[in-house]
Amino acid sequence: MHLFNKLSFIFFAALLIYGCKKKSNQEQESSYRPDSSGPINLVSVFSDPLLYDKLEPGLNDTLLFGKVFPGLYYPPEVMFATRPFSMGVFDNFKRTRLVLKIEKGAPKIELSKDKYAKPQGFVNVSGESNEQILELLYQNQDSILDLYRWADRTFLLQGFKEKSKSTPQLEKLGINLLIPNDFKLAEENKNFVWFRKDEVNTVHNRTANNNIVNHSSNDILNILVYKVPFKKSDLELLDLIKIRDSVNAKYTKGAREPEYQYIGVDSIKLLVSDFIQTEPEPVLRDFFDFKLIQNQNKQKTYESQGWWSMSLSQMGGPYTTKVILDTENKELYIADAILFAPLNQGKSKKRDYLTQMEGLFTTFKILK
């Protein structure tokens, strides 16, 4: 009897271990997600084709995916392009990174991270009418756009982490920021570090005669990181512009151009340096983005997007900026991505570059 009880106990323990192991494997399988796929800034829309045709103008208007991408105002570029799929192929393409699934039915909307793949922004919406579907999307547009931008940034950041470089220059500033290997150190000073990447962008276009014509440009991606004293307890856009312009005037000098100052009938020839400045045109500045995105642990974090131009020459482009205000030590830590990509030709390189920089800037932190 004693032996029987002992064997029963061993058998029960084995079953218990097997059950726990099986449950653990099931949990791992249920939490596993394959890598997502697809280009950045592109939303795959799954719906009935006739329904999509009726909804497309509403999806791509300025209230949703047709909103201007922050910083890209000249010329304007939209936040996201859309790519339609019929519902019948959903299972084949449900691992794409940005997904919008639209159906007719009871009104509801679901926003999910990593539903079928990682990283993935997944939105499932249904309504009894086209108007009801669009209304649900418009009501949740900020959350939807934030979800999609999160998925793209997370995807890009995964690739950057595999190819990042050591940055002792930033450590001296007391800053953590991931810098990819293909960015080279352009300049370093006590409170200022400049990284630069040069990239050739080639676009293939077809002429009216169906001939292929290549267009190329030399694109420049700059990351400027610096800190300055700041006594205020809050930061405003005009404060940031003033600081950025003073730092750029000091460190981003280009060619020296002649300028004449007249005193009566006499003139004096001066050589003035060309440098990067925040676009002074008020019409463009009306579209600049600037917002507080976090306030905790005596640190305020801001994001800003806008347009820069050279003070003398005819060059310009978008910028995106991440700022951390250390209210305790009264210092501003600033990371600027200043981009020059003159060639578009239907290819949204500026938008892709900005998305890449915004992904990098999610790693921008003060070292403690």
C-alpha cells in the first residue's frame, strides 16, 4: 500500500510538471509574434473593394491620413499613404506593419499593438454606414496616427540598435542618444556635438516615350546635440528658435559672402558667413509644430518640427527637434535633426528621413 501511494504520488507529480510545461509552451506560443513587414508610412487597408472606393476620399483627406507630416510644409507631404487590399487576402498580409481593417457592422473601433506581428499598429473599425465608419476614425484620429508612428519608429529603432556606434562625445555632455554607424563625427566642442551622414538618393522616372531617366541628389542628414543654460521653468517655441539660431550661427557656418553696408554715399564691403537658421517666413512658421510630450521627475520633454533655411544661400529643408528641460539644474538638452534632401520626384525621402530621426530621438535621455 505504501508503495502504491508512492507510485501514485510520482505519477501525479509527473502529470503536474507536464501540465505546467505544456501551459508554459502555450503561453510562449500565444505571446510569440513574427516580424512585421512593409514600407514605413504606408497603411494597408483591408475592406470590401466597393466600400474602400466610397471611403477613400474620407481616409485620405486632411482630417486623417492626408494630414501634413509635421515639418514637411514646403512642399507639403501627407502623413501616410494608403494601399487597399480586399478582405479575402487578409490572412496573407495581416503581418504588415500598419493595418486598417474596415467592415460593416455594429459601430466599434479597436486599436492594438502587435496583434499579428511585431511591431505592428492595428486598427479594426466597423460601422453601420460609411459616415459612421469615418466618424469613428475621425474621433480617434490622434490615437490612430500616434499608434502608426509608434510602430514605424519602433521598427526603425530595432535596425539602428544593431548598427549603433559608441558615442563618448555625448557621454561627456551627460546625454544618451543612439547614433547609427554610418553617421560620422563632423564637429565636437565643449557643449556641442555634430554628426553627419551623406547619402546619394537616386530616383528612376519614365518619360512620355517610356524611357527611364535617372535623377540623383546628394542628401545630407545632420544630428546636432548640445546643452545650454536655461533659467525659465517652461519652454516656448520662440525661446527654442532663439536658442537654435544662436547655436547654428556659431557652429554651422558655410561660405562667406560679400555684403555692402551704405553710409551716405559711401559703402563698406563686409564678408558675412552663411549659416543655418530657422525659417523666418511667418507664413511657414504658422505651421510649425511644438508640444510638451512628457513632464515627470523634474524634466519636461518637448518635440518640435519646422523648416530651416540658410541665411544667405538658397537652401532649406525640414527639421525635427527633441528637447529636455532639466528644471532642477536649469539646463536645456537639445537634439536637432536637420535634413537636406532636394530631390523628391514623387519619392517621399524627406518624410522617411524624418521618421528615422524621430525613431532615433526616442532614445534621447539625460544620463544620471
